[in-house]
Amino acid sequence: MARKSSAGKTAAVTIAAWTIGFLIFFPILWIIILSFKTEGDAIKSPLAVLTSGWTLHSYAEVQERSNYALHFWNSVVLSLGSTVLALVIAIPAAWAMAFVPGKRTKDLLMWMLSTKMMPAVGVLVPMYLLFRDLGLLDSRAGLTVVLTLINLPIVVWMLYTYFKEIPGEILEAARMDGANLRSEILYILTPMAVPGIASTLLLNIILAWNEAFWTLQLTTKAAAPLTQFIASYSSPEGLFYAKLSAASTMAIAPILILGWFSQKQLVRGLTFGAVK
Amino acid sequence: MNMTYRAMLGATVALTLAGAALAETTITVATVNNGDMIRMQGLMDDFYAKHPDIKVDWVTLEENVLRQKVTTDIATKGGQFDVMTIGTYEAPIWGKQGWLVSLNDLPADYDVDDLLPAIRGGLTVDGNLVAAPFYGESSMVMYRTDLMEKAGLTMPEAPTWAFIKDAAAAMTDKDAEIYGICLRGKAGWGENMAFLTAMSNSFGAKWFDADWKPQFDQQPWKDTLNFYLDLMNNYGPPGASSNGFNENLALFQQGKCGMWIDATVAASFVTNAKESTVADKVGFALAPDNGLGKRGNWLWAWNLGIPAGSQKIDAAKTFVAWATSKEYLALVAEKEGWANVPPGTRSSLYANPEYQKVPFAKMTLDSINAADPTHPTVDEVPYVGVQFVAIPEFQGLGTMVGQLFSAALAGSSSADDALAQAQAAVTQEMTRAGYIK
């Protein structure tokens, strides 16, 4: 009886989880469906959209009009570059905060997080002037630094949380065995925190890939990533939903695939330490 | 030896000069994603054939993203763009700031006097043409001729608001999902406030009096908003408070709107049989009035301007002159047909017998001519602009008031509350900005 009730509960939870998952994924699914329709069919009622013919026309047109490869490459360079740079800075910072906390460590962490609360547009003009004077407008190097800085608080926070879960005694033992600071971080701490670092890395790549304020404001052509590729297909006067959907699908496909293959790692990392 | 040396030196100098002459200048053009601009990108071979020394890089962006980006760039002299696509709202404000290069010295064959006076007037600051119009638009009534006939009515060429209300009531058949009228409800200074500000002009309302005091507490604004809400609540589609141009276009093309009052540029979409299910059943009329001397239509143009910070002004001017020339209009007509020619900029286009055959050509011209940005309202006002007030603060103010009116349409507040809140909020902002002493 108890087993039956437990099986029923599992089924209910499974159905609920699938329903919620489907609802969350539905907008993306709808974008993908619209991308295979003509502009005329894309504005029809949902049922008519599903029953109308399928076409690759929008993809062909988007491919013809835009340099997808350049935007894609820029997105890859910016998201990977900013993530690696953020990790290089954040791992030692999080180590210090987790294992040798000072009086003000908590305040420092809160202050770092508080910088995320400021609306980006508030510093647009000073940033733009800095970029102009340093010759960094429309450059991948400049934008990599910006993306690193805006995601750094989250990276430090996540790593700090993971590092806190690692017993300090293990590091002490390594130190007693003669490990210096570099070896301690590189050979003891980092391997133990791999799931946490991996999930931080993946999350940061996703955040950098999707960042759509600075990437639109500070680039024009050479360094413009996929966010600008999508923005070029949005129009307040004219129905170009199929082309916009095709561009959106092409922009999110790489990160969707990455997320799909790394979901185990991502979930494991995000729940790391939660059950201890 | 000496001769050989001289000959070589001469040849080197000649080659260097030739190289310099052939050196390519690349200009960056920021533009919006609309049909006319995309079409131009496909017709660039003509420009390159005439100007092989100039290369054009396009940066196409969504309108609001573009507006923010080019505003930041021009205000900081970032120099990222050599040509910017700007609206009739920005042109006079930026022109006054000295941010735009004067286009008074375009070549004589450009024929600047051929530009439509209403459009040219909105782009001229202190006698300087600060941007060249690429396409112009007004707003007008688009209606279903079959539904109008079924209702036993005939749309006049210049209808009144009272007629529009009667026609909307007669055409509405909610069971068949046909709504008498579709109007903008989505909040935004360029969304519902473009429509409502233009509509308010025909009701005798205005944003500010001569002392820049907001006028939302006056009777004409109450009449405007109450009429609009009554029309939309009784004869409009459900969820209208989130409908903008695109949403209404989709509804009209699917045959769900009896009438739609919006941009004249929509005429080419709703009469395109490839996308519209009602392409052969659409009629056009001037935007309505109330017999007070002003119609409820707006005036807008997308224009090409050159930022003062550009290092390639000559090449940029060459491009602007080509893109907004009579020859370009002829080129589009030849390659894509007359219906696809960018409308609303040149008198000669409307004098062309071929273009006169386009069903919406005359009504577009009449609508543009019916708008007067320098005298937009029944009473005199201290500002320029038909559906906007050409002051830098208007984007914020327009969107704020638009949110209040959109909420009234959604039913979450009353017309009186929305107007009272608009009056208080705009008074506060205008005082803070120093307009109200």
C-alpha cells in the first residue's frame, strides 16, 4: 500500500516536473517552430501555425543577409575569454575569503554583490568615454574585460560557497606536508572543487553568451556577437517574426547544445554541498 | 644612373598618388530593420558602380536599441558611425546641439526643393538641413471595404471621429472575431502615445500651454482619452493594451479588424497578397477629425544624418545624397516595382503617373500634407512635433504617460485617475527640468 502510494507520488512529481519543464521551454520551442515557417504563416493562430507547411526560407535569408560566422566567433571568444579571465581572478580571491577570512570578508562579499544591483545604463556614458579614449570601442579585448568584471561577483560568490564546503583540515595537512600556496590551490583545492568550478564556468559562459546590454552598446561590427545578430532582425514596423525566430534559433542553438550535454555537471555543481 | 634614379622616384610617387586616389574609404551606416532599409542594402551595387572608392558597412539594429546606441555615440563623439538613421524627433534636437553636419551643400542635382515641405521643415534647424529624409510617413485610416459595405456605410475621404465610432459599432462582430477598430494600446512614447498625442490634436488638446504647464487636467484631454477608451473597450480586440503596430498589423492581415488607424507605411503590407488575407479588400481614408481644424494624423520620417564627429564626412555625404536621391527612387521602381519605392519624401514621386497608380499613393501624400509639425495643435503651443514634443525630456515623459493610459485601457485604472496622475507626474518632471519656473 505504502509502495503504491509512493509510486503514485513519484508519478505525480514526474508529471509536474515535466509540465513545468515544458512550460519553461515552450517559448524557445515556439521560436524554433516559427523559424521554419513563412512570414505569412508565422502570424497565424497557433493551430494554423502548426498545420501550415515547413520551410528553410528564413534561414537562407538570414544566412544571406548576415555574417553569422563572425558573430558566432565573437560570441565564443567573448564568453570563453571572459570566463577564463574571471576564473583566474576569482579562484585565488575565493580561496582567500573561504580559508583566510578577515574581519571584513562578509562585507566585501556583500559589496561585490551589490555592484550587480546597479542598473548598467547608469554607467553607460562613463564607460563609453573610457572605451573611446582607450580605443577599445568595437574591440573584443575591451568587451572581454567588461564581461569579466560584470560576472566576477557571481563567480567569486559561487566559488566561495563551494570552497567553504571543503574541510580546511585537508589544506592544513597539505601545508604540513610542505605544499606552498600555489601547490595548495592548484593540486589540492582545485581538483576537489572541480564540480563547483565546472558549474561556475558553464554558468558564466551562459551569462556572457546572453549578455545583451554592453555587447550591443560597445560594439558595431568587428566585435559584435550574436546578441547584435538577433537585434538586427527585430523590427517595430513590419512582421519579420520568421526571420527573427530563425536568427534567434541560430543564436541560442550553440548554448542550448552546450547546456544539454553538460546538464549533469551543471546540476551536480549547482547542488554541490547542498545535502551536506 | 641619375636619370634612372629620377625615373624610379617619379614612378614611385606616381604609383603612390594613384594608390591614394584609389584608396577605399569605408563608412559605417547605422540603420533600423525595416523593409525599405533592407531593400537598399540589396541595391548597393548601383552605389558601388558609381562610387568604387567608397565601401559601406551596415549596422542594422532594432529601433530602440539603435536610438540608444547612436544617442550615446553622438553625445560622446564616439565616432563609431559616419551615417545614422534618425527620426524626426531626434533631428531638430540634435541639430540644435550642433551634433549633425549641415547638408546645405549637397550637389545641385540633388534638388533639395523637391523634398516635401512638411518633411523638410521638420529637418531644418536655423536654415540648415541637418538630415536627409529616406522615407516619410503619416497615419491614416485603413478599412475593410467589404465589411463597410456589409454595414451599409460609405467611408468618406475625410471621416470624423463620430463616423469612425458608428462604423466601428456597425462592423463589430465579436462572435466571428471581427473587431470594428484596432488601435495602439502598448505603452511607449512611439507606441500608444504617438497615436493618442496625434488624436488629441484633433480634439483640441495639447501637451503644454505657452508656459509649459501640462494640460492633462483640461477638458480636451478628458474627451480624447474617454473617447479612445470607449471605442476600444466596446469595439476593439481583447488584450489591446499590449498591441502595437506589429500586433495590429497581424490582426488586420488576418481579417480581424474592420478599421485600423496607423502608419501609412502599413498600406504596402496590408495590400500585399502574399502576406495579407484581405489584400484586395482594403480602402484608405484620412485620419479622423472633430471639425476643429486639425486631423488625428502624425508625421514621421526616417532620415540619414551625419554626426559631427565623423572623420569621413565627404564620403558620408556622397552616400546620403545617393540614398535619398530621385535616382534612387527610380532604381527601386525599376528593380522592385513602384509599390516598394520609399514613400513620403519627394514631390516628384507623387507627380509621377506610374506612382499615382499605386492605390495608397494619393492618401499617403494627402495625409503627410495634412500634418503640420510647426503648428500641430488647435491652439498655439511653444513646441514643435505632431505626435511628440521635440524636447529631450519627451521620451521619458511620453513613455511614463503612455504607461498610465495603457493601464487605463487594461482596466486597472480609470481615465480620470490616469489623467490626474499624468498631470502630476509631468508637472513634477517639467518643474525639475526647469521649464516651469
